[in-house]
Amino acid sequence: MPKLGMEPIRRAALVKATIDEIGAAGSLDVTVSQIAKRAGMSSALAHHYFGGKEQIFLAAMRHTLAVYAAEVRGALAMASDPFERIEAIVRAGFGSSNFRREVIAAWLNFYVLAQQSTEARRLLNTYQKRLHSNLAYNLRPLVGGRADSVAERIGGLIDGLYLREVLGDRTANGNAAAAHVLAVIELEIGQGQ
Amino acid sequence: MPKLGMEPIRRAALVKATIDEIGAAGSLDVTVSQIAKRAGMSSALAHHYFGGKEQIFLAAMRHTLAVYAAEVRGALAMASDPFERIEAIVRAGFGSSNFRREVIAAWLNFYVLAQQSTEARRLLNTYQKRLHSNLAYNLRPLVGGRADSVAERIGGLIDGLYLREVLGDRTANGNAAAAHVLAVIELEIGQGQ
DNA sequence: GGTTTTGTTGATTGACGAGTCAATTAACGA
DNA sequence: TCGTTAATTGACTCGTCAATCAACAAAACC
């Protein structure tokens, strides 16, 4: 019963199913059939639309990164001064959506994927750089010439605390982590230009 | 041609081969046969000594973590005051041995493994906690009651900057990262008890 | 009304992989 | 010297999986 215009629907369903499946497995060790089944279609159709497993993964990665970028943009839009914007970036990073099982698994596995696929690495670098320049731009009024260097530290701190939260044995607590980051930012600002 | 007492030799060879193979593949997607071949034996022997693939991985993880712990201990032994000891921990984390391809792949993949295997997660937590208490202990004379909280930040910063270095497009530069961490530590110390 | 395009799948292919096992070899101990 | 034990492997089982293909269905187009 082929309705036309299915392609975007199928693609979206497959991307979602891929992320969910990776989340359930905790690894990239998921089969095209599992993904297709979860998305309600045959594996042949998944191949038809994406060409192969690797491209399905890359699409899932693009989607995950795009969602994150959108969250950051949304948070930025509601902030009115540099400090608020920095705070928004930090809080977006530790928002509850980033602590959902599938999202955690996606990030960790995309780090691994970046080791194997140059395309995956490129995607990751693009988003990291975007985040860095967002931070640096808004830090400039606060710490002047040190902005770039401070942004590097803050960016690393966000990633590292996120990692520790999701790998820790306690349930992840984004608020405590965000508070840590903000504490360091205050210190850096107190240091002056 | 069975020489006796081969077990420890075989086990060590398999652990080494596992890490190398993971490094070459960039993922845990390596076969027992590949590992065994690299270690110069049949896959049946690998199964004989380790029982299964998962246990081979866990042994490789234990080894990686143990090497790291030994590096930290070595660096600590040469330091004489709290600040030097903290510096030693930081520099050990960014030592050149941690930027070898296999070691990078090992860490990233062990993060993923920690999602699937409670034993892997336990191992990771143990080492993270050890590092945390090392930091906190030596920070106490410098920042007093804030030691625990500062140690949390510094630990996260180390992990995060390491991640950014190894995932970045440039060649990894541990020195710059270590300098960033030390800069934050100085800020925290300047803040007083 | 017929042909092209789009959607869809079951069946198949060709390959690989984890784990088992029976059998072989050599050292060791009594 | 002979049974016991450690070391070792080739061959095999049973399962899986990515990718392909032939074929069918329905909409759109002319």
C-alpha cells in the first residue's frame, strides 16, 4: 500500500530507531534488521533508503548533534547578556535530555565512531568548534584576551563532567555539574581581563 | 611442544594483542581469532585461557587501568609537597603514553563497555574514585574544605581536556592541556580555603 | 489504459564469528 | 616406564548478519 512521499518519514523513523537501538544495546553492535524492525519496516527498505549501515549511523549522529545544537540555540535565544548566554550554554549541556539513556549511549559511541570514520570525526569537530566559538565570543566582554583560553577550559570541563556523571555509579545529576562549571567561570571572571 | 608454565605468558600476550587490535580497529569490533593470531596462537587457546571474549576485554581494561595507575604512582613518588603531587597527577594524565593510538582507543572503548558490563563500570569507577581521593587529599592543605569540590572539577577537567585532545583534528598536545588544568588549579588555590 | 516511478518485502547469498571438542604432543612425578 | 596433567590446535557447529535481488503493489503520468 505504497503511499507516496514516504522517504522522509522512513528516514526519520530509521534515525530514531537507530538511536533507540544503540541506547538499548549500549553499543554500535546493533543490526540493520533490529533497527528496521523497531522502525516498522524490513531491513531491505533500510538499505534502500540509506545504502548501508555506516550511513545510517552517520545520519543518527547528525541528528543527535543537531538536536543538541538546537537546544543550545534555544537556550541562547532567551539570554540577554554575555554571562547569561554562557550560563545558557552550560545549562543546555547538562539538561535532562542529555541524560537519557539513548542520548548518553549515542555520545559515547559517537566518540568511538570518530576513531574509525573521518566523516564522524568531522561532524564532532564541527560541533565542538561551534561550541567553542560560542563560549569564546561571550567570554570576550568578561575576560578579554583570555577568552579563547578560558573557553577551551570551560568546554573541556563541560565534556569531562558530563562524562563523569554518565559513567558514575550514582544517578546523573546535571545540576551539580553545571554548578561546578559556573563556579570555575566565576573564578575566571574574577581574574579579570 | 608444550612447555609448562605458559599460562601467564599467554595471558599477557593476549592482553597486549587485544589492546593493539582494538587500537588498530578503533573499536571493540575485533574477533577472538584476530587477537589470538596477533598473539601468536590459535583462537581455541584464547578461549581456553580466558573463557570468552568479554573476559579478554575485561582483562585488557584492567591492564590499561593498572598501567595508568602505576604511572600516577610513579609520578607521585617523586613529588614532595602537595602542590607538586597535584601537578604530578595532572601531568601523568597527559603523558605521551596516554596519547598512543591504542591507549586512546582503549579508553574510549572502555567508556562504551562500561555501558554494557557492570564489571567494566565497576573498574572504571574504582579508578576514578582513586584519582579523586588522590586529588582531594593533596588539595586539602591548599584549599581546605573546598578540596572535595575542587577535586571534582579538576578530575572532570582532566577527563574533558583529554577527550578534546584525542578527538580533535590537530595532533594531540598534552602540554597545553596540562597547562590549562594547572591554570585552573592556581585560580582555585588563589581563592583560599 | 498502459507505462513509469516509488514503495516494499521475502528469500537468498556469501561470508564471518564465538565457542566446543576430540585428538596430539610433551613434560612431570612416582 | 607409565599414567597424569598442561599446552595446543584443526575442524566443526550453530548462529548471525550485511547486502542484494526479483518480484509485487499502488500511485502518478501521459
